[in-house]
Amino acid sequence: MNPGANDPHDHPAASEHGDSSGGWLRPAVFGVSDGLVSNAALVLGVAAGGLSGSMVLLTGISGLLAGAFSMAAGEWVSVQAQREAVEREIAREREHHRRFPEQEAAHMREILVGTGLSEELAAVLVKELSRSPEENLGFHTRMELGVDPNQLDSPWVAASSSFVAFGIGALVPLVPYLLPLPGSQVAVSIGLSALATFGVGALLARFTARNPLWSGARQVLIAAMAAGVTMLIGSWLGA
């Protein structure tokens, strides 16, 4: 027997149900990535323009706050819209169960038979489910819509986690301007940003199913290109 044949991680639904974070993990990880790359590019761009350390710090903090609020608002609208769409479909399913119980039962028997169950067993399951309307609705929703009505993502959780995560990521390139670290502030900012970017890229592999080393290196390359362009423009424009 293939030792990996029954591995739950190979199941198609494993990636859908493996995250029990309540909707905060994904926006948090991507928020850190966006905050880090965008503010690193901003800070290094204005630093290359010859601004003083205090002006670079002011610009970076402004970018941090503006980006964090923007990310939070966008995440809230996105998740809320998705939640409302799912809730509308659940309400429609509830109404169908109220008006056409026999048709819904027949439809569910067809779905269960299509999964490999016998018609007899499918009929028994549908009959048992019909004893509890809410459990029946939840089962139909999971089978037909692919969502659990009891585990919908919260727009407030997504927005707050995105806000905090963006702020943390955007703070990294500002560290040498906030703390008396030895060495050039620009060089230290580049070094810290590169290390943090690689770590975030490796963490993103959790969602992309890529090799963590490749994902981290790619993230550093993208950040380097963004920062490089803004540094060239900042140097060209000057303070």
C-alpha cells in the first residue's frame, strides 16, 4: 500500500479546512508582506533623495499609518462583501427548504449517491438529517455551497489583523531611524528589510504550496526591484 495514500494533507479539502484561525492568518501574513515591501521602498526612496533622518522617519511613519488604514478598510470591505454573498445564498437555501422540502431532499440524495454512497444509505442519511432543520440546512450548505455557515470569516477580525500586520511590516525599515543602531541608517534598513522580507516570503509558501527558500528569495527579489526603482527616482529628484 502507498504510505501516503491516506495522508489527510493530500485530500483536496485539506487546504480549505486546515486553517482554523477564524480568518486572521491570511490577511495578517499578506499585510506584513505589503507593509514591509511598500514602506521599505518608500523609506529608501526618500532617503536616496537626501532627506534628513528625521524627515525620512516622518515619511515612513506617514506611509505606515496611511497604508495600514487603507489595508484594513480594503480587507473589511472584501470580507464583508464575501460574507454577505454567502449569507444571501444560505438564506435562499433556507427558503428552498421551507417551500420545497421534498425536492431538496431528493437533490441531496442525488449528491450523496454521486459521492459513492448507495441509494439506500443516502435515503437513510437524508431522513435522519431532516429531523433537525438547522443541522439539515448546515449539511446542505456545506455540500452544495462548500461553506460552513457557522465558520464564516469576520470582516472585523480580518481588518484588524491586516492593520496590525501591515504596521509591523512597515515598521521594520524604520528601526534604524528609531533606534541608535551602529552603521549607516540606510544600510541597516536595507539589511533588516531583506531579512524580514525573506522570512515573510518563506511564510507565504504556506498558502502558495511553494518551496519556502524559493518563495523567500522571490520575495526579496520583488522587494529589491521596488526599492531599487524608488531609490533611483529619489536620487534623481533629490531633496
